[in-house]
Amino acid sequence: MALSKVTMGYNLVHIRKSVRQGILHLLRTAEKPIGEKIKVLYIAGAGRSGSTLVDNLLGQMDGFFAGGEIQHIWKRGILDNRLCGCGSPFWQCRTWTAIIQKGFGRVDKAEVLEWHQTKERLTRVRRIFFFLFRSKEHQYTELKPFLDILKSLYHAIAAETECRVIVDSSKSPLYLCLLRLIPTLDVYVIHLTRDPRAVGYSWLTPKPTRDPNAAPEMHRSNLYKSSLSWNTRNFLIELMIRKMPGRFVRVRYEDFINQPRHSLERILSVLNETPMKLPFVTDTSFQQSANHLVAGNPSRLDTKQIVEINEDVRWKKRMSTWDKFVVSILTFPMRLYYKY
């Protein structure tokens, strides 16, 4: 009898503990109220188009969280433990570790690798036919398991950072297709373009990653590949944003550099956001606090408090006339469409 009372007492304590843990878990993972969507401002474009600078500037405003190229969080963040924009390795960054804990609890690396491989498979160019010619309902049903994982991630970001807008500079038009399928995300797009000759020069130029957990230099590409990528990315983005009237803004990198305040105001107008204060110190510089861009250009690791917004025009002097001609031919006529 005494043993039975002890057992019963133990069970009651265990039940109370389980209930308490369950309530705490619900509180930690609580999402936004039903019917309230999470705004995601997605920067789409070709690689080396200046998205890291735009992302970082947006993230300095109250209510905005700049996540960097969030599509790479599985491999570069969780698995490779590369540096966050704050300068800490991913698993030592309090912000991202709290986000992962809130969204997934303890993560299994084999499972995360599977998520990364799924993302890679779904964002290949040939998948565009699936997104263009299958109904949205069919897409959602087939991809729901992975979409639920993405939903957990973005909801955890919003809950942990208490932001109104998540800025994602993943750039890939196919990854944009995935985010648009998640019913609880309210997706807006910045279509960021840059002169393809400047893009080609950037892909040719060695650039240190400044990250001990990554390769010494960023990936490089020849002019033919970078031009093909520039054409393909921008063409696919054009197809996507035609389905999003009133929810996108096209920004040329060159215009953003020359008139950053005006460009930012155009973006905020589409978002219907009115921050109390813009982060500009002067018309061509802004105040920078620690950022948490999970992936992107190594410039996200810069620690200077005042960031000068200057156009990188080295390509105009250092790129050979022949190389400029090759890129101009390869990117015709889209180059003219964007007034380059």
C-alpha cells in the first residue's frame, strides 16, 4: 500500500512536470495570431548584384530582421557552422541558436542534411515547369512536408526576433516559389538588377570569405556561366513577379547606390511599412548595428558603425574591352530591357 502511494505520488509529480513543460513549449513556439501573416521581403536577382548591402540596410530599421540568404541556413549554418554576420560561428550566435531551438528543438544533422538536399533539388532550374504548369493546390500538396519545415523556420524567426518583416536575400526565383506556397507568409519581392558586366567582373575577381569554416575564397565563375546565370535568373524572376501584381518593386543596384533614400522609400511604400526612423546618417551612409545575416557576401562581417554606400566601379577600368563586349552580346536583349 505504501509502495502504491509512493508510485502514485511519483506519477503525479511526473504528470505535473510534463504538463508544465508542454505549456512552456507552447509559449515558446507560439505563432502570430490566427489570420495574421508574417511579412517576408524577398530580394530576388542574380548573384553578385549587391543584395547583401540592401539586406543589411533594411535590417537596420525597427521591426525588420535581416536574415541574409536564408535558403543556405541548413548547409552553411547548421551543418558547416559558418560565421553569422555578427562574427560568431552559427552555433555560438545566440539569435540563431534561439531560433533553431524555438522552431525545431534539438536538430538531427542527418535530418538537416536531408532538408538541404530537398531544398537543392526543388530549386533547380528545371523545376520551373512544375511551378508554372501545376496548380498551386497540387504544388502545396506534393511539397507540404518540406513547406512545413520552412514554415517552422520563418515563424521561429518572427517569434524570436519580434520583427514585423523578415528580409531574405536568397535571390533564387525557385526558392521564392516555395515561400509563396506557405499560406502564413505574406511575401513581397525586391527584384534587384545590376549591370551584367559588373556582375561578370565580380564573379571573375578573387574574394576572400574571411570565414575559417568555409573555403578561403568565394566561388568564381567565367563570363559565359555568369552571363547565362544573369539571363536565366532575371527571366525566371520576370515570370514569377507577373503573378504578384502590387507586391514587387524593381530596383537597379546603380539607382540604389546613387539614391538610397529614394530607393528605400519605394520599397517601404510597396510593403506598406512606415518605420519611425530611417537608418541614414547622410544621404549616402547609414548607421550599422550588429547584423545576423546567415549567409551572403563577406561584407556582412564588416564591423564599422557607419557604412558608406559607394558603387563598385572597378570593372569599368579593369575589365578588358573584349570581356565587356562578350558579356554585352551574351546578355542581349535583357541588358537593354533593364537599361544597361
